[in-house]
Amino acid sequence: MKMSVNISTSSLTTQSFALGVTMALCLGSNVSTGIVRKVSKVSGLSVAAIGLYGYIQEAAESAERLQVMCPAYYQALYMRKLEMMYFLVEPMFMKAHSFMANLSSDDDVANAIFRMVR
């Protein structure tokens, strides 16, 4: 949820920045209002796309780390086309050291879950 809020606020910030720059340049050059609208729409989308690329890159790097650390879990997520969403929960898994521990008993699994919730 935190990542969703961050994505939405960053896209609004970048779009408003692009709109402000576009308006200043176009109005300073006495360009018509129709052209200002078209240019601001294109510039806003391009700035938002560049910002979104950062999240996609982060998700890909996180999925690669998961594939190295725990191939079985990666494969389970990959079969459901969810491996790129792992970056949303990766901090909890790393904090709980869930992939480092040998989770051989029910108590070990319960303790790993408890550490994630904390």
C-alpha cells in the first residue's frame, strides 16, 4: 500500500512539474492554448513513464535476488505471474531473515512468520 501511494503521489508530482514547465515555456513564447494542451499532455506522460521505469527496474532486481536466494519460492510466484510483485514484500522477508534460516519444523515457520509481522 505504501508503494502504491508513493507511485501515485510521484506521478502527480511529475505531471504537475511537467505541466508547469510546459505552460511557462509555451506561454512565454506566445504559443496557442491548443498547442499548450497537446504538449503538456505528451510531456506529462513521458515524465510519468520515466518515473514508472524506476519501479519496474526495482521489481526486476528484486525478482532476480529472489531467484538466487530461494528458487522454489521464485518458481511458485513465476507460475502465477507474480514474481515482479515480490519487491513489495521483500523488506519484510529480509528483516525476518526468512530465507537464511532452515525452516524445517513448524516452530521454525511460525517464528519466521512472527518476525515478519513484528
